[in-house]
Amino acid sequence: MTLLGRKLFREVWHLRGQMLAVAAVVACGISVFVAMKSVEHSLASTRLRYYAEERFADVFLGLKRAPLSMVDKALVIEGVAAARGRIVADVTLDVSGLSEPATGRLLSMPDHRRPVLNDLVLVEGRYFEAGQVDEVIASRPFMEANGLDVGDRIGAVINGRWSSLRIVGTALSPEYIYEVQPGGFFPDNRRFGVFWMSRSALASALDMEGAFNDLSVQLSRDASEAEVLTRLDHMFRRYGGVGAYGRGDHFSDRFIADEIRQVGIQVTVLPTIFLCVGAFLLNIVLRRLVSTQRQQVAVMKAMGYTNIEIGLHYLGYALLPVSVGALAGTLTGLWLGRGLTAVYSDFYNFAELYFMFRASDVLLSVLLSFAAAIGGAYGAVRSVVSLPPAEGMRPEAPSSGGLGVLDRSGVSTRFSIPVRLILRNIERRPFKSAISSLMIAFSLAILVAGRYGYDAVSYMMFTEFSNKHREDVTVMFNEPRSRAVGYELAAFEGVVEQELYREEPARLVCGHRSRRQVIQGIERSDGIRRLLDARNEPYRLPRHGLLLTTTLATSLGASPGDTLDVEFLQGERRHARVVLQDTIDELLGLSAYMHLAELEKAAGASGVVSAASLRLDAAYSAQLFSRLKELPGVAGVTMLKAMKESFEEVIARSTITSTLLLTVFAGILAFAVVYNGARISLSERGRELSSLRVLGYTRREIALMLLGEQVVLTIAAIPFGFGLGMLLSYLLALSLSSELYRMPLVFMPVNFVFAFFVIVLVALISGVIVKRSMDRLDLIAVLKTRE
Amino acid sequence: MRNPVLEVQGVSKTYLMGEVEVDALRNVSASFYEGEMVVLLGSSGSGKSTLLNILGGLDVPSSGSVRFRGVDIGAADEAELTSFRRRSVGFVFQFYNLISSLTALENVGLVADIASDPMPAGEALGLVGLGERMHHFPSQLSGGEQQRVAIARAVAKRPELLLCDEPTGALDYETGKLVLEVLRTVNEELGTTTLLITHNAAIAGMADRVFRMRSGEITGITENDKKLNPSELSW
């Protein structure tokens, strides 16, 4: 090793505390980068592979009933590479150990195993045996949530008949990576499951022999999706087609696509902050280092070292800790990425979620950290290179004195001299002080914004489950039912209140834009289910016309007052022109509302409803549930409380991990900034502090003077940090919001208190560590040397 | 004879410099009396600074006793030494060690903040002839002026002991004499026992007594019959 190399290593070792702080900050940034990149890559490529292996369809179409020969007709459409007609039915399930009814989605599969579109992956058990009509394969999440095993039986009401089904296998499917009940939003695996049944068995149970009610299509490579959708809609109109849609509108796929997009966003924000802080810390550490080594630099130059050699030598002080940080960060990132991928596989049902990372991502992270190192070292290296040797031999000119604003305004005289000392030190280097404070503010911002996601989701939950939906149970019917069903339900013992509504799938057209959308026909907006505006205030449904959620209206390019073409996709398939009366801000999903009477006028078939919301008397719920389980014509029963609980559990699991991680990262960030700031002050002001000790100031007093500066910077950072945290949350809300949900900008005071205490604690710890090195200061030696 | 302020008895100090043991002081005994001006003369490495540090409570002896007004400070702990310095000792160093972000007045005021009966900072600066420049920052003052601020800072607490380690070492001839003048004034007007370390034999002329040191030992003590004024000194 060259002598300069030895000097470098020894001095970096000497400055190990500060260098470690830099390395730790860089490691945090790089680990987040590598972890999130690998999660993004793992999710994206697993999804792609899964879709390809199990032949996930490109286009989906639900219909009432069509003869199987229509599948071949669909194949003739240009752009259609493969098509599959199957039978889909939602049924009520009776699961042992579950008092309330569950919902099952039955999907037909070929009687004999062969590759098909939307195939399943058999995880356990076997495929159907010929002639066995009661065999089903159940989705893994449902099996696990209910503690069921292969061989167990469950009850189901299929086509009004109660039957007992035997579970012969457990499977997963690319269609249900995110497995949610129809109309639901959050998974409730106990009460919703997907079941595959042999085609012959399901067809005979549902009287669907030779027919299908669900079409899946695979597109050829250069197909136009829009074209195929139009042609399919046209072709299946007379078979009750409710509008074909592509993968982009497939609920499960969209949820995962959103998730991958969100991970992609997180890849940029945190690492940027950490690498900027790392560069800043290097900047202050190296500037101090070169200012104490001016004479050494001059001597090296006098000996004949070139500017490049000396410049590279000082760049080494940045590259060394950053390389350590990048290495540690990459390893931690891979470890974290693996762990996070496992968390994701809890949430998403991939047959196997492979952890993958790209060497190019790792390389990119190394390049980014080196860029931070060079950025941080630039100022110091430049000053070393441009230092004329003769000037370097002389001590650096003392920092210029003079009166700052505090003195000129006379404010400073109100403070004791030690306080003035602290304030002037900050005032004399406003830029450095401001950046230090900003960096501490970033730590706070990370803490605030890190908790924001949780708050936003909790708020959504509260709005959705406590304010908006006040029902206990929603019962969905297979077919439109007469309003008389309301009396039937009301007669059940334990039903306190019931409210009927109707859902009509339709295509909304505004100018050249159109979208498939279920229109909800409701009688009142202040009953069991309420409409709430952006301020969470009850909203009154307009008596006439259409009410759309703002996001939906925007996506259609429609404003209140515009007239929309509404093509109903069921029943008489009427066309109507309806005025958009108003828009409403809702947090979840996209919705369209009409007054029930208006919807009946527009869609025809008056006096029918498709679902009922019930409020129950808890004392009677058990017997009510058992009656609901046997009620024919019920496609599904959703329990609000259960949905809420299952969601809270999922969120709690994932937020505990992320909160912990972010707290540790933000803590490291704040520690590094405060610790380095105090160490640099100690190095710069060792003489002053020693003088004060000699004058008779106690250790405690001078520690307060030294650390006071950090205290002031930390205190100044708090409001900025909170503001920055809110801004960061706002940006997160903007970038994370999608059509599926809008993140509301809500903040819980407790998070600010939490962030405050974390920062104060971290500042205290770094203060204690610096004080310890200050106590070891040799006052006599310091005073006898010339600065 | 007057009362001794400080008495050292059989003081030795051994340092470990790397792996080498250095006997910086060997069995030194001496007494210093109220109001006297003592010059400790010796070449570099003679042990004079070590002695001064021990006398001022910056360091403790390896053996022997140091009694300040009868109280042994040789065995005092860190907190006791700090409080001893705080109450009773003023230091002046070769390098002025002023705090660059405080004005002359504030640098002196720092001491006033922690002393029990301090001299007003302005008065202390007046004593060293800097009453006019009290609002200047160190970077706006010459070396001699900075050293006078350091002296003012040292005497503002009205210490019983003023310890000066090569106070003129970094100054030119004229300025050096000016600083010595200030020390004499302080010694005479405040009656502060003053110990002045120097390797400059000419300065010995302004002392009441002169201690000569070599290799960690006091080799001789002489009493000046006639103290000279700093203006009468030359080197």
C-alpha cells in the first residue's frame, strides 16, 4: 500500500465515529434502494411468469348464458388467439366452525386435467375424479383461513339446493392473486373463497349443460384490445354480455400493478434523501479535515505530489466510508428485500413468490452512492487542489468576526454569553446550520410520512366502515329480485333495519370516452348506507340524474351539467341519456349513483332489487346467519365487521414492519447529522472549550455550550420537519392514489409526538457520545498548540 | 515573611510519552507568597510548564503535596480542581485562546459569569488598556491586544493566583513589553500572586524572586533586590 493509502486508512480509522455515521446513512439509502428494487423486480417478474405459465387471459367477459358453440365464434374475431367459455357462479357457503354464511365463487374446470386459460396451480391434493359430482378444489387462502384440510366437506346452496361438497385439493390461480369477494375491496379469506369444480358437475347443478356464462380470451401478439372488446360486446350482446374488459380493469391485476407502481415510487424517495444527507455529512467532515491538514497538503505539494494524486487521496476519504456503506447497504437490502417479499406473499397469493434481484440494480446502487461520495467530497477536494503551497504553510485566516443580525439588532444582549456563543456560531455559518437543520428535519419528515400511510388507511377504514357503511351484513342476490324480498328479510327475527338497492352494470359514455361501471340505485343517502362528501359530511343524493365520484367523472372527462350516454348491459339493455348532476369525493373505488326510481325509469324493470343491507340485533345474529345460509338465490353475504377485522390485521402486520424500519432509518439519519455536527464543532472549537475549562467552566457547562448548537438546530428542525413530513405525505398521497383508492391527507397528532420523541432521544444519545469524547479532551495539549 | 499562598512539597511528575517514561518534575519543593511576582526561568523541557499546570490545578502530581492556603489540591478530584480554578486561578497562555465569536468584552464576561465576585468586564479591560476596543472581536485585534484581553479575562475573577505560560512567546519585542507592563500593573494594583514562565532570562528582572529550573528540578532561587520596570528590560 502506498504511504498516502496508509495515511488514508489510519486517518479514516481515527475519524471512525464520523465515517461510520456516513457509512450508516449511505447503507440505509442503499438498502432501501436495493430492497425495494428487488421487491419490485420480484413482484413484477413473478407476476409475469405466473401469468404466462398459467395462461392468464387478456380479456374477460361476463354474460348470462351462451351456447358453447359461441366460443368457436369468438375465436374467429381478429386478434383472438384463444378463448375459453366457463361457468361462474357465486354461492352461499356453510363452513363448519363459522356461524355466519361465507361466499364461494365456483369456477368450472375441464373434467379432465388439461391446460386452459386461467388455469389453476394445484398446491395440494388432486384433480377431480371422473363421475364424482361433489368434488371441489378450494383456494389456498380460504383453506388456510378456515383451517380446512383436503378431505373436509363444506355446505353450499347451489341454484337453490343445499349440497355438500368434498374438498379434494387446494389451488391458486393468477386470476385471484388478490382474492377479494365480488364488490369487496379488502380480502376476507375466512368468508370468501374461490372453488373450482368439474364442468359437468357444475353445469348439471346450475342447468348450464352445453352453455357458459363467462368468457376468457387470450389476444394474439399484435391484436388491438379495444377492437376485440367492441367486437366481443357486439357478438355477446344477445347472450346477456355485461361488457368485456381487458386486464387493465381486472381487479386483482390492477391491485398488483398498483402495488408494483407504489414500490417503484418508494425506490426513489427514501434513497434520494439518504444519499443527499450522506453527501452533506461527507462535505462537512472533509471540509474540516482539509482545513486541519492545510500544512500537510502544502508539504505534500512541496515534495512534488501532483494535484491529481492529492485530489484522489482526499476523494478516498469519501469513497472509503461510502464503499463500506454501499456494501453493507446492498447486503442489508438483499436481506430486507427477501423479508419484504415474504411479507408480500402473505398478502398476495402467488403460487410461489420468487425473490429476485438484478445485478444491474446493485450496480446502479453502487454508482449512486459513488455519485454521492463525489458530490460530498467535491468542495473539499477542490479546495485542496487549488491551495497554493506557500499559502498552505500559513495557518488559515481566522474566521472573520463582526456583528451579525442578532448583535446589530441588540437581541443578543438579552442572552447570557454562552447562549450568545451558540447563536453566533449558528449565525456565522448560516448555510451549514440551515442544511444541518434541514437534514434533521428530513429525519422527522421520514418519521411523519412513514406513519402517514397507516393514518390514511385507518382514516379510509373509519370512513368506509364506520361512517359510510353502517350495515352489519349485505346480502347479494343471484338474480334481480322483487322488492318484496324486503318484507321477507324484515320478517327475519333479529333484522332491525333493512335497505334495498339495485346494481345495474352499464357503459357510461361521455364524448369519445367510455367506461364500464355498475350504477347503484339507492332510495336514500342517509340511511344504513350513507353518502359522504370530502369533508365527511352527509351528502344528499340528487333526486334526478346521475351522481359520479370525482375520479370517475374526471376519467370520463365529464363535468356536472354534461349529459352522458348510459348503455345498460343487462335486461332490456336500454340506452338512456342522463345528466350528470354532481360529483362526490369518495376515497375507495369508483362509483356511480342514481335515485332508485330514476334508475328504474332509465333501465326498465321496475320493482326489482339486487342486494339488501341489513342492520342486525347482535343477540339474534347466530340464528339469522343460519337462515341466510339456507336462503336460496343469495349470491353472497358480506360481513362488514369481519372485513374490517381482517383488513386491520393485514395492515397492522405490514405497518409494524415498515414503521420499525423507518424509525430505525430515520433514527440513524438524525444520529449521523447531530453526531457529526457535534464532532465537527468539537474539532473546530476544541481550543475554545479547553480555554473555558481552564477558566473554570465545568464539563457540564461546556458540554452545554457545544451541544447547545445542536440543540438549537434540532429544535429549529422540528417545525420544518413536521412541515416537510406533511409535504412528503402529500406527495406520497398524490403518487400512491389510484383509481382504486385515494389517500386522504390526514395526520394524527400522536405521530408528530412520536417523531418528536424519536428525534429528541436520538439527539440525546449522540450528545452523550460526543460528551464522552469531549471529557477525554486533553486541555493542556490543546491550548499549547497553535491552531 | 508574608503568608504562603501555595506550597509544594516533594512534588514529582512522571509522564508516559508513548512507551517512554519521562520524569518531568523531580522532588520539587517551593513556597509562593501573597502578592509576589515570581518568574520561573528554564529552557524547553525543564519542567516549568508541568509545575505551572500542577500549581494551577490543570494537572495532578504523581507524588508529593500541593497545598493552596493549607488545603491539599494534589489529591483533589476533577470537580474539586475545576472549582479551585474557577475560584482562585487565572491563566494566560502563549496562544491567547480567545473565543473568536465573542467580543473582547464578552470574552472577559465569560469569567464574570462563573466567578463569585468578579470585576466588571469593562474595568478589567480598562486595567489592560483596552477600554476603547472592548466591542471588537478577536479577529479585529492585534496579537498584543488579544493577549491583553486574555490577561483581562484571567484577572477579572480577581484570582489569588495568576499563572502565565510564556505570555510574550508569540509577540514581538515592543508588544511583549507592553504585555509585561500589564502583568506588573495587575500584580501591583490587585496584589495578585503572579507566576510567569519564560525562557527569556531578561524578563527575570521584573520579578521579586526568580526560580531557575532544569531537568525537572529547581536549581536555584534568587531574590531581586530591585525590581525593574518592564520598560527597563531589554533582550
